[in-house]
Amino acid sequence: MPALKKIALTITSAALLSGFVLSPAAAADKDTSDDKQPKPPSTMSSLGGEQLGKAGTQVNLGPGAPVLPKKLSGRSWIVADAESGDVLAAHNSHWRLPPASTLKMLFADTVLPALQPTTLAHKVTENELSGVGEGSSLVGIKEDHTYTVHDLWLGVFLRSGNDAVHVLSEMYGGVQKTVDAMQAHAEELQALDTVVVSPDGYDAPRQVSSAYDLTLIARSGLQKKDFREYAATASADFPGEKKKGKKRESFEISNTNRLITGDIGVDPYQGIAGVKNGYTTHAGNTFTGVAERNGKVLLVTVMNPSAEESHAVYKEAAHLLDWGFAASGKVTPVGQLVPPRSLDTGTGIGGKGATPAAGAVQGPGGQAEATHASASNGSSGVGTALAIIGGLLVVLAAAVFLVNRRWPMTGRPHRTETETDATETDATAAETKDAEGTGKAGKSAEDNGEAGKDAEDAGKDVEGDPEGAGATASAAPTDKS
């Protein structure tokens, strides 16, 4: 071999060897902490606007608009104007994920109108409580005891009681009939990322929703007076056990929504007026909230934040609400919350041509004043007044609560803030699969991308706050919602 060729080969070999030696050091410098986090599908529904179908954070900042909060760790979130339906910002908002007890919003929106009057009394049977999942959150309902519909709804909204959900489901016609009705209602609302398997949000195979859908559902529920009042109630008296020869006593239950009641490290949010929180091993923490300031009503949903700090889901929701109020009028919407199908004109974004999800049936400066309701008086007025900003009393049923206005039609020009600079596919199968093993105790949460977390209680749902909400009634496994 010519000497010149040997020299060339030697130089090439040395260069390659140096690359192999140096590459591990370069790789060590790379932050791979995010590599274990699950990734959203490359293609998601674009219902509500093309930007909402894109992965990652979507926001159109205008002049003077504040930047989004830093260190938002939710897998999916959305901030929207409850009145106009404008989506101010979103992050993977159509990612189909397990919803935990935020799904109870759909249960309430579906069933509430049918179970009237709320003074209706019902004696609970053993069979009605037999289907409640092991480790579920319980408000403390006893068989052979009588409760009013009003009592039961307080148990659903405040303590996220799966026992109350199952009793109400039986009163509605049975759990399966309730699930079918919820799925049909989700389709009517165009919440097409949602597949309902259990009425209470308890982890179940294939049960999923999305931040977009949960926000649509909350917006629909808030059109109903009873829904608004239950969701805004901070505490209530709930009927206790009846002992022979003694007057039936009651015990106090508190709302597990920490932006209403507060907790260590979390202050009640100024202007908060509901809606629902949740937690299961598979879903992580989920939360949908509504708040009002200076005549502006915003909805926010946060799903499964990865931050390890206490009450991260509430803190991130509060940061997003703060941003939304500050950014209102300074951003161009990235999409819209679509109206129900029955009100959809079929024009504009989304609408009747959309396809349902696979498996679908078709004082000034003061804090919010806590409301307390009596569950035993049979009244449907569960604290109708709520101090939501600076000592201003707002009657939730009144027109001043803007979310109570008529649905905006898609064909009607909606308010555009400052002018500034998909259809479901098989790609969602990975997210649906996340929920498929959740009903099996002992299954690892790695199926849902929660690498390294032990899911020995998977499929168990003790509603409320996993960080010390003080669950009532049951001392079973602590997978909370």
C-alpha cells in the first residue's frame, strides 16, 4: 500500500476514534430528564381550530401581552374565556388522557336535570353500593339510610364520593344507562376526545378525556344553577348514621378543591367559583376551575403535572388564571370552545362534521367567602352568594355571572382580542392504551408514562387531594381524586 494512502487511513482512524471517545462526554452533558416523559401523539383532533391540533404550547402574544408562566409541567392544559369561548392559550389540549374525578362534571351535567326535585328522598340499598371500586373516595353513605338528592349531590361535588355517584346512578336507571347517557351527552357537547366507562371517573380500561373536552363539559355544566351552586360550595353538613332511639346527627364535609378552601401552601384563589378536581394513580392530578375578575370569566384545565411540589395542579392552574386575566385583550385566540351540536350552525370551526372518539355511543383585597350549606334541609339553594372579588357579592344564578349567558353561535362573530403578529387518528391509540390497565390492582403506572412510580393501588380512587385532604369514611388504599 502506498505510504500516502497509509497516512490518510491512519488520520481517518484517529479522527473516528477521537469521536467515539468524546461522544459519551457530550451525551453526559445533555439533559435527558424529559426523555422519560410520555409524548403527545403527532396528530390530535383539530376541533376548535388548527392550532389546537398541534403538539406543544400554542399562544399568539400581542403587544404588551405577558409571557406564559414558567415551569408549567402539566401534560395538557388550556385557558379559555368562558363567555366568548376564545381559547387564549393551550398545551396539548386534545391529548386523550385518563380524567380521574373531573369526569364527575359530565356525570352531573348529564344526570342533574333528571333527578328533580332535589328534596326527593331515597333509601339506599346494599346493591347500590356494591359496585363502588375498592379504595374509592366515599362521603360516608350507609345502606338502609335515607338521603335526599340534595344530600347526594353535595357528596359528589364536595367529597367526590363514588358512593354518592353510584346511588344517583341507580336512581337514574342504573350504572350502564348512566354511562350510555354520559357518552351521548359528551357527543352532543362535541367532547369527542372523551370515552366514558365509569360514571365516577374511577380508573377503567379505555376511559379517557382531554383538557379541551373537560373545559367544554365544565362550560356546559355552569349553565345550570344547581351545578354552579354545588361546585362553589366550600363546606356542608352531611347526614350521619341513624342510631336507634337517637336523633340523627350530621357531620361537616369540606370541598377538596383547594382553590376554594385553601390548604398549606395554597391560598383560596381570588374569584374562584368551582369546578372539580381529581386524582388517581394512573391519571395523576387533574383540575378544572372557573374564576371571575372584573366581569371576565375564565376556565382553566390542567392534567397530570409532573412537578413534585405539593399541590402543583392547583398552583399551575392559579398561575394560568393569573396569566389569562392579565393577557385578556392582548392575545389572539388560538382556537375556540365549540358550542353543542344542537346549537352549532355548521359553519366556522369544528361542528357537525366532527367524528366522535372511538368507542363512543354516538371585602376589597379579601379572599373568597366560603359558603356553607345544610345537606339535611332539602333546599336546592346551596349558598347562592359567593364573594368572588374584593368583597363583591355575586349571586351565581344572576346574569352578572357571565358564563350563564346563552351559548355563542359559531356563525356569530366573537370578540377578537388584539390583532397580532384533526381529526382523530390511530395515533391516539397510545393514549387510550394508557387507561387500559388501570382497573387492575398492582399494575405499573409505566403504561401511562409514569416511569419509576409504583402503581400498586392502580385502579383505586379515593377522591380528593392526595396530599392531605383528609378523606372521609374510608381508610382504604390512598389513590385519591
